[in-house]
Amino acid sequence: MWLGDEETLQEKEVKRVLREPAKVRVGKSGLSEGVISEIRRHLEKEGVVKVKVLKTALRETDVNEVATETAKKLNAELVDVRGHTFTLRHRKRE
């Protein structure tokens, strides 16, 4: 649920990112420190990031597991999972 002007801006940002191609790709090396730091950089800069998981990264896991693990590592909110792509949003600091 979106309440207030600030939330409306966040909703618009999420919708914009959902229309764009993924900014980060997870390859056969999986969730390496380099990939995690790249996702963190995008979250800090833009607040929302779209990540594509390549088939080579899905040998022993699935997209939902990768998305959930990434969100936990970065303390981010998992917004959407579609196919091999997921979207994360930076959580507000309390």
C-alpha cells in the first residue's frame, strides 16, 4: 500500500525500473562479492535495481532463492520476481 507523496514517488520509481532492462546480471559465479557490491551500489544510487539471473547461475538453485538471498544480504525489499529477473528496493533506515 502506498501512502503519502514520498511513497508515490517510490512507486513511480519502481514502475520505471520494471520497464527498463536489468542493470545487473548474475552469472555462473553466482552471488559473488563483486555482484553483491554492484547491486549495493545501484541501490544506494537509485534506490531500486533490477537484476537478471542467467541460466548458468541456476544449476543448483532457482531465481526465488537467489532473489531472497540477495535481499537478505543487502537488507533490501524484494519487490518483484518475473521469470529470471527480480527487482529490489532499498529499505528505509529507521
